[in-house]
Amino acid sequence: MNTTEQLYLCEACGMIYDPTAGLPEAGIAPGTTWEGIPDNWRCPECGVAKQDFVLRSF
């Protein structure tokens, strides 16, 4: 079986958001979908807006 992992990449700094892992240090629990993150959330590494992330499938 072939599974695809969907990750979200910050185009500014390269930080990757993995919904499976979440970002507990930023208050985002493991299992939180991208849609579940508030629209005003910012990259914890460089501060760019959520809209500046792009979906990448691996």
C-alpha cells in the first residue's frame, strides 16, 4: 500500500508543520489538522503568516 504524507512548508524559512506531530511547544496538539490552526497563526521560526505555507506531499 502506498501512503502519502502531507506536510506544510514555510516558504520563507523552510520550517515544516507535520499535523501528526503538531507543535506542542507552540500550543498545537499532535493530530491538529492544518485547517484546525487559527488563521492568525504565524510561523514560530520566522513569523510569517499561515497563508505563506504551502502543502507538500511526500
